[in-house]
Amino acid sequence: MNRPARLVTAALAASAALLLTSCGSAGGDGSSSDKIAGAGTGETKSASPSVSAPADGIDRPEIKLPDDMKNVFEGQSAGDAVKDVILADNARSVSSVDQAMASGDLKSSGMAFYYTDTALTGVYEYAKNAIAENISWTGTVRYFDREVTVFSTASAAVTYCVDESQSNLKNSKTNEVQKTDTSADSYVYYNTAVKKNKDGVWQIWSLTEDRGSQKCQP
């Protein structure tokens, strides 16, 4: 079995292939989140988020990962106010899925805050299955070469590379760590489509990956 990030592809592949063709548009109407815990209810919100947030007045969910699970996001500042907000929300979206896996709590994970449409369905099912199988991870995952392309005031794309070479699977019930050898597949290129919702949050609605991409190899 591979690292957790590799499992995300299986959950999202079918939907992302269809959605990527309209990456430059605003996306769907969010109807896919109707039956997902925490979606559209405000139940994921917290007054004291652990991940730093801009002074934008948005009541964001708390995202707090365990000490043995670390995400490192390089290039947090693109030198553009809009792009910087998009990059910050991208980092929070990634960590919200990891938080769900680590805590076993789908409802308070923040996924429904940072994902929408078919992408939300995909990450929700992925996290749900991981929790059921006691799958988590430990170590450090590095996110680098992060770039934002803004299409409009409410639509953009975020691309980035991921280095999973310093992380391993962990059984969340027994804490047993399964070592994973580093290979070309430890480096992944992601392409995400995001849109700004009415509250000002840049949500992921489409996601594709290229595992082993030459763009991300050391």
C-alpha cells in the first residue's frame, strides 16, 4: 500500500477527469455536498483556528495536526494579495483532509469548508474509507513550486508539487508504522481548480495528479 496522498487519486480520478475540461469556469452549484457531514451547516467552524489565517473576518475551522504529521508549504507568498489568499486556502484544504484521517472525525475536519462539488464528495469518501481501515500517516510532506493562475474574481487554478519521500503510512489504531521506499512515485504534480464562495473562501472543486511527474523530481 502506498502513502495516503496516493489514495486521494483513486477517490477523485473519475470526477477530476470530467471537471478538468472546465477548469477555467466557476464550476458547479455545490449540490454534491448536500448529504456530507458539516457541509453548509457551519458545524466545522471554530473561533480559534490553529492554522494562521488572514484578518479577513472569516470564521474558519480549526485545523490542528498531530505532532508526528507535518505538512510544509513552500512559497506561501506570491507577492500578490489575491494569490496569497488562494495559496493559504489551498494549504488549509490539504491539511483538512489529513486532520480528518488523523482524528477520525469527518464532521469537524474542515473538509466541507475548503472543498465543494464533486471534489468534496471525493475527499469525503477517501477520508471515510481511510478512517474505516485505520489508515493514517506520519512524517513530513513537502509542497513546493506552488503557482496560482487567476481566471476571474472568483475562479483560479493552483498547481504544485508534492514530496512524500519523508512520510510513511501509520495504523491509526495501533500506531504501527509501515515504511515506504522512496521512488519516482514519491513525487507528485497536482492541478486543482478553485472557486471563491460567497464567504470569500477559495474552495477546491476539481483535482488531478501526475504521480512520478518529471516536473517534481529532485
